[in-house]
Amino acid sequence: MKHTLAVLVENKPGVLTHISGLISRRAFNIESIAAGYTEEADTTRITIVVEGDEIEQEQVVNQLSKLVDVIKISDLTAVESIQRELALIKVKASAATRSDIINIVEIFRASIVDVNRETMVIELSGDETKIDALCQVLDDDHGIIEIARTGKIALSRGPIPAKEQ
Amino acid sequence: MIITGAEAIIESLKNENVDVVFGYPGGSVLTLYDALYQAKFRHILTKHEQGAVHAADGYARATGKVGVVIATSGPGATNLVTGIATAYMDSIPLVAITGQVSVPLIGRDSFQEADIRGITTPITKHNYLVKKVEDLPGALKEAFYIARTGRPGPVVVDIAKDVFAASFDYQYPEEVKLRGYRPVFEGDSSILDKVLAEMRLAQKPLIFVGGGVNLSDSSKELKELIDLSGFPVISTLMGLGCLANDHPQFLGMVGMHGTYAANMATTECDLLIGIGVRFDDRVTGLLSEFAAKAKIIHFDIDPAEINKNVIANLRVVGDMRWSLPALNQEVRNVSDELKGQVRTWLEKVRNWYKEKPLTYVQNSDSVMPQAVVEKVSQLTQGDAVIVTDVGQHQMWVAQFYGFKNPRSLLTSGGLGTMGYGLPAALGAQCGLPDRPVILFVGDGGFMMNCQELAAAAEFNFPVKVLILNNQCLGMVAQWQRMFYGGRYSQTSLKGSATDFVKLAEAMGVAGLRVSKPEELEKTLQEALAIPGPVVVDIRIPEVLDVFPMVPAGACLDQMMLGGIEE
Ligand SMILES: Cc1ncc(C[n+]2csc(CCOP(=O)(O)OP(=O)(O)O)c2C)c(N)n1
């Protein structure tokens, strides 16, 4: 089973190395990891998606919690949450194929952020399956040149922030 | 107070009640060494940084205080790595202060630059790189706090060279504010009712103690629990000494070289109460068969230890200084009931202990290592601080010394670091100048840090170094004998022409030798009577095995008993 963890850490150099080092050393199964600033200047929020049973999940949380720079971990799988990922997709596009691509983009409520004679860059945010689906269609019909994905970020729905959970 | 970074370190050390540091100077710590000189701060100069860090570790294990080690950047710092990892695996509080190249030079592969923060990340509880002098007092305050509290461990503070020289307004922080570090002291006491309920249900309970009891100085509370409950007790290597060996409920050490009784009791018990243990593979053997008939209760300060190796039915997370007295409070009311209910089981396991004791083949022509350990135990009334290196001798010491006191066995249990013993013994002696400190070491491991004999002589640390000299890398040779068809690949030391007595003398240390059984007692007495450091080269047979032995990955009840009938 997959768990989405919100990990609040001190915004200090070396913290990400600490976390990624620990994950690889203990051989935890991590599906994605995404980090960014938060509402507090000295805090970074890392969203980690872990794959594994309850025991493994508990070990990940306990081992990460031991790091001095990890302030708080909350399991967003346990509460209602919004989960999103952002993808930028560069797809092959000629004058002839552009309109078909535009159609696909509209169906997915994605947007086109760059166009030139041979390619288009499409931006889509959504859950993982939606992004996977768009990539599939674009690749099958037009050919994808490259993709950049952020990894999942997540926020709980209620009024209580992760730091107070 | 306007002072330099180097002076601030001295002030901080004083604030932390540090009265001695171990270390070795070099380019990036010159300013710090100048401040040590001017402050006349006590510094033990070892012969190698590895010696310094193991000495700081031995000091910490023996005294319970934080050990402090200083090294220069680059090779000085990397020479600490084995010692830091050794301390980390055994949860020993250390603060390692390393010099780093100046801030403008960091990241340019400068002379003697090594990313010691990166290198030590997986083997420290926490680490710092200080690039601004204003951050120095806070980093040191936090380093000591983190090293000593919760589950103890080593902390590295890497300090850029220019920080030592920079002046600033020094103030030592009064308290530590770390959002991400709140060691649990007191856990959830409602769990103790459940523990008690399990204790009352159990027909074949077993208490299993480890290094956590030694580290938390909870042996008194442990003994109370054992006396109140009447439950039999087994120990890990690291737990030895936290309960006196002659306690009537004690069954000895469990695991690969554990006693028959301890291993069988673990296999048979229906309740295993682990206290300050981490279920290491040297203890559990085949994990799926470990205590397979038992419910498991796990007491530990570190929540990450719970369910790491063995799944616990009940967890008591918190400091033993909280959990044990609180549990004793409850057990007291049902003491008679518990004792009554385990009487048959206790009798059974104690019979195992008596019927299949640890034994060894007596041999009137050779000095038997086990006999040496027993003799030393007798001559010191089991009261000395014993340090070991790693190998067969380490296991014989664990089996035959008969530890009576907590913190009286200093040994690298988790990492199994050869070369640990001699420097750790110096550190222990430095911390406990009035206690007898005795090192047992193999002829292999002795050579790994034998340079520190010179330090023993210079500082007149009167450690007694007993080399159990089998002219081979005994423990590895034993495995080759058992599992590799007796092909002794690179484990014979017979070609060595080193004369340990002369080596000792050359470094200013007395040297003695024992080759025949009849010389043993007299020579040991002579060594113990010498006021300074002594090396005793004790010649033991080459081919001896440590028994009992559970082969790696086998079940605990599959012991090869060796000396005793199988
Ligand atoms: C630094 C290090 N290198 C290698 C080993 C592997 N090792 C474990 S025991 C042992 C043999 C030790 O021989 P000796 O010091 O003579 O002690 P004995 O086993 O003979 O008592 C070796 C090589 C180790 N534990 N540590």
C-alpha cells in the first residue's frame, strides 16, 4: 500500500542529503519525493510517497523522525487530502498535427506553454493517473521528446495544517 | 565577552563540564590548539586520530560522560571515521570537533579538504558544519545535548578554519531549542498495565536485557524488577554487567556464543521482555524462529527500534529511568503471585544453566585463554573495568569473566572494530584513574593500534594489556575451520617476528610473558602489582574454538556445544 507523508524539515543545507541518504541506506521503497518552501521561511516541506506494508511504513516514519532536522511527519493517507503533481511534456508537433494535440490538451484541461515549428510543451497538473494517461496518448499519437515531473505534493483538506496534526 | 571562536570552544567545553579532550593537531585546528595551550586545557595526545576517538569512546563508556575528540581537516577527520561508526553502533555519546578548510576554500578540493559532514552523515546522530563564528556556541550546545540525551550517539561539529580565529561576542546559550528533536523521556504509562497483565499470564517468561540498561544507568531498577518478578534473565553482550553474573535468576549471554540455557530459554519462552535491546542478528540467529513461541514486549527509548527486526506485541517507548521504576511500582503488588507462577519454569531453565554450563577443555600443557579470563576475574574479584578487542578473546571474556558491575565491560559490540581495545582502555583509565583497567586483546587486533602503548607510557595510564596470543586471527580461523574446510587463508600470524615484550619495552611499557600454565597466576599478580602500564604476552594454543556456537543464520537451539557433549 502507498502512503503519502508530509515531512516538515528545517530549511538548512544538508537536510535533503540526510533524508535521501537514510532512505537509500535503509533500502526503503520510495516512489516519489518532492521538496519546496512553505508558509514559514525556516521550514521546508517534503512530500514522500512510500510503498510498503504497515511495518515498513512505520519504520520509514520512525527513522526519518530520528533525524534532528525533521520537525514533523504527518501521514496524509490517513486524512482526506488533495494530491497533485505537475508535469511539463515536450511533444513532437508539426503544423499538421498541432490541432489534434490542442484537442487532446483541452480534453485533459492541460495547457500549452510553448510552441515552435517542431514541438509543443504542455503543462498539466493533476493526480498521477491523469498525467500518466495524457503522456500515454501523446506518446502513442505524436511522440514525446522529454518529460519533467515534480513528484507528488499533497495537502490535507480540513483546517488543520500538517504541523499541528 | 569578545573572544575568538577557538576561545569560545574552550569556554563551551567548560560549560559542558568537559575536563579532558583527546586529539591530534594539524593545520586547520592550529588556532584551537593555541587556545588549548593558553588555557592549559587537559588534552591527551594519542599517536593516531583513530586512537583518540576510541579513547574518547572508552572514556564515555566508562564514565557515562560525553567523550570529546579533536582532529584536523582532511586525513585527521577521516581517521576518526571508524571510531565514530563504532560509537554510533553502540550508542555512545561523543562530540567530535574537526577542523575544516577556510570558508572561501570549501568545495574547491583544497589542500586537506574532506567533506566530513557528508562522510559521517550515516554514522552520526547529527552533524554540523560551522561557517560563521556566531553559530558556534549554538552548534556546540546542541551537539552536547544531542549526544547525551535520548538514545546517545556521536555528533560531529566541523568548523571552518577562519571561524576559530574570528572574534565575536560570546554567549553560551542557556537552553536548546530544536523543533525536530524532543527525546521521549516519559512514555505512555497506561501501557504498563498491559505489560503487567502479560506478565501475570505468562507461564514461561524471560527478561532479556541489553546495552540500553547500561547506558541509562538503570541496573538498580532492573535488579529490582528481576527480584520482584522472579523471572529468569538473559543478556546481550552489551548488557553484561547490568545484572551481576551470580544472580540466581541469571542464565548468561544469549546468541551466537551464548549459553545453552539462555538460547534454549529464548526458544522455549512464552513471553520475552526485551529491555534496551535491538535484536541484532548475532543475538537472534534465524529471525523467523527467534522466540517464536513468545509474545514480545519491547522497552526502548528509540521508537525506531520497535518492530525494526522483531515485531513487538507491546511497546514501551521511553527512558528506562522512567519505565522501570514505574513498572516496578506495579509489579510490587503482585510479586508473590508472579514468583509462584514461574517457579517450575525458573527451576527448569536454571537446571539447564547448571547442567550445561560454559566449559572448556582443560589442558595441563597449555595456557587456556578461558583459564586466563577466570584467573583475572578471581584476582580482581570481578571488579575491574574490562576492555576487549574483537575476536575469540572477546567472546571468552564475555563468557568467563563473570561481570558484577554495570559499565564494566567496554567492547565494540555493534561494529566489531578490531583495534578498538587498546585506545579505549586508555580512555577508560583516563576517566577512572583509580580503577583497575584490564584489556584483553588478540595478537591481531593488538597490532592494529599498538602505537598507543607509547601514549600509555607517556601519560602513565596503568592499563594491563593481556594479549591472548594464539599466533593467528583466531575468530576468522575458527570460521575457516568450521565452514571453509580448514583452508586458513591469510589468518596465520606465525610468520610474525614481532616480540610483544620487546615492543612494549621499546615504547616504555613493562613487558612480561606467560608460556606455561604454572606461570600464569604469578605473572598476572606481578602485572597487577606494577604501578604503570604492562603488556603480558600470553601464549595460548592456536587451534581453539569458541563454544557454544550457533552458526550464522541458524536457529538459537541449533547450538554446536563443542567442549560439552553434543
Ligand atoms: C577492523 C577489523 N578488521 C577485520 C575484522 C574481522 N575480524 C574479526 S575477528 C578477527 C580476528 C581477530 O584476531 P585476533 O585479534 O588475533 O583475536 P582472536 O580472534 O585470535 O582472539 C578478524 C580479522 C574486524 N572485526 N575488524
